[in-house]
Amino acid sequence: MESSGEACEKRVMNQHSASQTVQIARKNMLGGKRMDFTPTVLVAATMDTKAEEAAYVRACLGEVDVKTLLMDVGIIGRSPIDVDVSRDAVVRAAGYALTDVQDLKHEGRASRVMIAGATRLAQELYREGRINALVGLGGSVGTDICTAVMRAFPVGFPKVMISTLASHDVRPFVGTKDILMFPTICDLNGVNRILKKILKNAALAAAGMARQTFQQNGDARPLVFIGTLGTSEPSALRIKQAIEAKGREVIIFHTTGVGGQAMEEMIREGQADIVVEISAQELVAHLLDGDYDAGPDRLSAALQRGVPTLLVPGCTDFIVCGPLGIAQKQFPNRQYHRHNAAITAIRTLHEESEMVARAMAKLCNEAKGPRAVAVPLGGFSGFDRPEGPLYDPEAPKIMTEVFRKMLGPETSLHVSPRHINDPEFGELLIDIVRSWIKD
């Protein structure tokens, strides 16, 4: 009589055949010949409930000559199939015994234990060069555990999450990392005709990425980070072109909340040589309860680490909110600009502009390295100009006065009559950045 594990494996293999689609994908990925190495994918799931799906993903990966390691991050029941990293091993890696975790009777606290153990073991495999990609499968608990493990890995290392929550707001799961979220469409409750297609696509995506040799920080060129929004992008692009002509690499971040968080993380990791903040919208959002809040530490990483930093109060002329109706309730009796159906820009008040300027000046005064502030009196964004919907010529003057009064002598202040998107203001920014570049 066959065991439940054998039955599960048999059922999966019966469902999974070496289809023509897989064979074509295999040929394309391999270019008609075997690659220099056979990659290995770590597949994590709560195996007491997702073993059949995990086994199917393993079979799909095997069809294209990719090895797998199965990790059980479940808590309640035993895995019906053999795994390479057991739930007991995961719990032990976190410093607990399985019975201790089961006795918690609280899925949130138990999940935190599994996250700690799974992250430690997965990173050990990564450091030893034994895995080339991560794949997770899960509902709410499995998605929480697997994506937490993925967020501990560097940007560029392949991460694929097959989740019933992938069509929801995934920011809590993805955070600042490059996690590829695959919606399951239906529940993960056994392999069916819909899931077979989705699981196979996810497996092949992971296989393709795993075959590319991942190398962290392989480029030795000096790196310049720029933070901006579309309404202040012309100056960002001018700086990018000028700095790249000097042989430096430039990375532009979209200051919509998560973009700034990613930027701060990478600066704290020591990846930036110069930082240019053309948009301070995320600081506005944090102080004034806007949608693009990147947390209380935005703009601080480079200044605290002594990285040469140029601050521009760009995009401080507005607060980003949701649809117009919501914006009017949250910020009544203001100037509004309906950017699109989902985003409304609300004009900041003079006292709010002063508050933002004070926060920026305080950050500069507490900084360690070279820093400068550049103010375009002609306007702070594409919305803030004479023909624009949120024009206010007094706000730049108010912020300039705050900077003049508060900034210490270590911070250079540059005031231009131009608009933030004018070529002349862009040239001013380029000159400041060039003064920090060592030939």
C-alpha cells in the first residue's frame, strides 16, 4: 500500500508530462546546448498544505534541467513528501523546538519564528553558492513567510512568489526588493488545469533567471543616485547625461514612497558615491500625511554617512493623495490638480512649505559630509509655474528665507531665479555635482 507522500508524488507526475511547450522553452533557454552549470532553485512552502503544488513546481523545473531544494516552512502538520530542509530544521535555526512553536497557538508569532529560521538557512545556502533562485508558494501565511525570506536577499537575485494574494496591494510583501509576484487566480488547494499553467510559467521564469550568473556589485564605476518624480525629471535627466559622460553610473529612483525607501537602504549599504535629491515629495508626504510617505528617515542616509549630497526642494509644492473625492475630504478648501483617476496633487500651504524647509535644514545641519541646497525660485515642479495648475510664486521665497536663517556654514546654499525644469537650473546642479567628482 503506497504512502500519502508516494500518492502525492504519483498524482503530480501523472498530471505533469513533458509537453511540447516545456520542450520548446527548454531548447530556447539552453540555446540548443547545456549551459556551464546546472542551477538550483530553493522552493519554500508550508508543505502540510502546499506539498502537491511544490512537487509540481519541482517537476516543471526538472523538465528544464534545473535542480531543486524543497524547504518546509509549515508549522502544524507533517509534509506528505520528502523535503530537503525540514520544518524542524527551520525551527532549530531560529533557536526553538517545534513543539515550542506549536504551543504558541498564535500564527503571527509562529510565523516570525519560521521567518527567522528560514532566512538564516536560505542565506547560508546562498553564501555557500548552493542556490541560484528562490521560489515561494503560499496563501496569506505562506506569502508572509516566503517573501520575508526573499526580502533578506540582494536586489538582482531571482525571487518568485506564487501567491493567492499577488493581485492585492503587495507592497507589504515586496517592500523594496525585486520580488516577482505570480497571482494564482484560484486557491492553492491541489493542482488543477488552471494552476498547472500558472505554476509552470512561474517555474520556467525562475529557471530562466537562475541560469544567469548573479554577481553582486560587479561594476566598479562610481555610482550617483538621483531621486525625482516626473514633474521634476528634466533636471534629473540633464544631470544623468552629464555625469555619465564623466564615466560614472547614474541610477534614478522614483520618489513615490517605496522608491525612496529602496534608495535609503542602498545608501546605507554603501552603494552610493554621490546623492542628488531633486524631489523632496516623500518628506512632504511624511510630514503632511500624503500617499508617498517613505518613513521618518527619508533624506537622512547619505547625510549621516557623509556621502556628498545635493538637496533641492523639488515637488514640495504639492501633496500626493488618492482620487479627487478623497483628496477633497482629507485636504479641504485647497487648490487641487487631478493628475489622473487615482492621483490628485494638492497645493501645499505657506506654513507647510516652511515646515518642510525647516526639516531639510535640520537634516543638513546634522550631516557629516559635503552637502548643498539649491532652490529654484521659478517653481518647484511642472505644476508650479505661471501656466501650471498649482503655481505659487511666494512659496519658494518662504523656503529660501528658512534656509538662509537655519542652514549652518557647512551647507552651501544656491538660489536661482529659474524654474526647476529650466536648462539653466539643471546646469547649476551639474556644476555642484561635478565639484564632488574626482577625476
